[in-house]
Amino acid sequence: MSVETSKQPGTAGTTSDELIRIEGVTKRFGDNTVLDGLGLTVQTGRHVTLIGPSGSGKTTILRLLMTLTKPDAGTITVDGQRLFPAPEKELREVRKQIGMVFQQFNLFPNMSVLRNITEAPVTVLGLPKEEAQARARELLDLVGLADKADARPTRLSGGQQQRVAIARALAMRPKVLLLDEVTSALDPELVAGVLDLLRDIARTTDITMLCVTHEMNFARDISDQVLMFDAGRVIEAGPPERIFGEPEHERTREFLGAVL
Ligand SMILES: Nc1ncnc2c1ncn2[C@@H]1O[C@H](COP(=O)(O)OP(=O)(O)OP(=O)(O)O)[C@@H](O)[C@H]1O
Ligand SMILES: [Mg+2]
């Protein structure tokens, strides 16, 4: 199944403002076919949420987009540029447009919060250090951690670390932000703050978002489109009101019955 995520129904199928296109992507680990001829597109500026059972391949899709793993077949393009198949040099350029926030933060423990945020803009984008630092301080302000620039990540709470990880991803000014269950490693009382921050970012920036989440209320709030994913394919897609309110697929009903 191929899924278009467009603002207006009439524009589905056009390619003008398409940011991500995944076509016929298959990914196997040994005999385990995790993605099975997957097709989906994400239009620029849209907020798309992937939901589905554990082990269904949601993280694998994000890892493919981050080029942390490669598909066995199919094509992936971002903003019209090839991500797969593509020569390493071309791929590095495309990868700069994609930011990812992981479940486990993955901050650099031996660097200050500020340096965590400036490192990639300086080394990958070649931004002058002062400019990267000014930008990092603005982002720390945005995520509510202006006073933590010089702290080590290990001295921060999980929620604060995740805010730094979000600032770090945004510092690269990516066109698309990939979010993989960014609150599932947090203590329950810290979840709401991080989700509120992401809601703010979704509302106030034009960044395209592709989120994997088990937070169904969050998915309902921020998504233009929800994709229900199972056994390597998108089995159902639609606006959140429809997917949560009137799921068509039996598997979606079962899944939502278990998580809501
Ligand atoms: N590096 C790997 N080596 C072998 N198998 C892997 C690897 N990464 C993922 N898999 C397998 O691929 C399948 C999909 O994994 P994936 O992490 O994408 O699922 P998920 O939908 O993100 O699940 P969850 O909701 O639990 O995070 C699983 O069966 C998993 O065991
Ligand atoms: Mg996962």
C-alpha cells in the first residue's frame, strides 16, 4: 500500500511539495522480513505519526531514513535527492537535512550541554563556532534550559536530557525531524513537559515531523496523518479523527483497543 500525506485531498499524487518518498522498500534481518515492499510519502510541513505493535518495524523505518541501516530493495528520496540507493557522498548531503531524536537521548556524556548542540553544526555544516553557540543558546532558551549550557548531560533529569536532544537535532536546521518514542524512557511526571515542547515546535515551526509514538493523545493532537503499521506495511492511513474514531482495519481496532 502506498500512502500519500497531503494537505488537501486534491493534491495527493503530485510531487511538488513532497519531502520523503519511500517506494517498495524491503528490509530483512536474516529470515525476518521486517519491511515488505513499504511505500509511503510525507509532504513538506506535515506531521505524520506511525503507530503499530512492538516489533512491527517502526524504528527500522526511521533508522533507514537516518541511514543507520540500508534497505535490501526499494528507493528512498528526501526532497528529491536520493538517499537510497546513493553514493556515500550524495548520501551525506541528504542526511544533513534529517534530524532524529531517540528514545534513549544518546547525548555525548563527556561534552557540556552547549557542546552537544554545537558539535555537529560546527563539524558537519562548518558553521563558525560563535554562530553555532549563539544558535545553541537560542535553542536552549526554546527548550527551557538556558541555565544548563555548561552542565554535563549526566547531571540533568531524563526530561531535561531529552530537551537537549531535541535542541541538538534542531541545531542542524533539518527539513525533517524524526522522533522515535521520545518519551518512553522518561519518568511519568516528565512526559507531559516534553510532549508540550514538541507540540509547541509542531505549532510554531514549519518543520516536517515523522513520529513514532505510543502516546495516542499526543498523536491525535499533532498529527495531520496517522499511519497504522503492521507486519512490514502500512495497513491503514488517515487523519487522526478517522483512525482513532472509526478505524477500518480489524488489526487497527485490536491495536487501539489494547493501547487506548
Ligand atoms: N539490528 C537488528 N538485527 C536483527 N533484527 C533486528 C535488528 N533491528 C531490528 N530487528 C528486528 O526487526 C523487527 C522490527 O524492529 P523495530 O525496532 O523496527 O520495531 P518497532 O516497531 O520499532 O518496535 P517497538 O515498538 O518495540 O519499538 C523486530 O523483529 C526486530 O527484532
Ligand atoms: Mg521502536
